[in-house]
Amino acid sequence: MADSVAVHDKEFKFMTIAIEEAYKAVECGDGRSYGAVIVQNNEVVASCHNMVLKHMDPTAHAEVTAVREACKKLNQIDLSDCEIYASTEPCPMCCGAIYLSGIKKVVYGTKALGFSKFVAAESMGIVMYQKGGIDIKQAKPNLVLLAEQVFRKTEE
């Protein structure tokens, strides 16, 4: 029981930071409402938001930016002892960056919105994670609701 509570508290803590980053992206005008946090040994290594507009770089998604920052901070490209918490399900590009960095656990808030126009995009990410040996799961329902709220509120 104590382990379950500890996992829930950890998930709440880091998902809340990812959701706050999503708000920051819009407030700063840096990009759309996406946030991500990379954690190592229960400590935040990188906390980033979408920077597409700020950098005029279509690859500057929250997850990719967080992977880049974590690699710089840790001075290594192997993040296999890290986890990533994202406000929204990572897109296929971010999925690739997560895989290449070696991250083994992904927790996300709301489902990827806007990728349904791509053929099989919904299942593509899950398959990539499964084939890469990455544990992916959606956060607890209360956190999913928070993530959905920030996305819908800022994307209107």
C-alpha cells in the first residue's frame, strides 16, 4: 500500500510540473501547450515546454527539448536511468528521441490530440515504445483531466 501511495505521489509531483510547463509555453508565447519533465533518481533533471515558436524550430517540442537539456546537464546521451513525464502523449518524432536517448519509462497526461489525421498514428507510438522496450502509461485520471484542461483552455 505504501509503495502504491509513493508511486502516486511521485506521478502527481512530476506530472504537475509537466502541466505547469505546458501553461508556460503559451504564457511566454514560446509554442503550443506541451510540457515535459525528465527525472533521474526522483530528482528533476530537465523541465521544459514547447519552444517551436521561440526558436522557429519545428522539432523543438517539449519532450525533445527536455531530452536535449537532460543530455547537456548530465553530459551524456544515455538517459536509460531516467523517466519522462509529459503533459500530452508524445508524438512520433518525440517517441524517436525518447527511444534514442534510452529512456525506459514514459508517463503522459492527455492523449495526443491532432495526430488522428496521420494514418495509424494512434497505434504507431505505442508500437514504437513496445518494440523499444519502453514502459508507457497514461497518468492517473485526475492528472489526465488537468492535462486535458490546460490543452483545451490554451488551444481555443
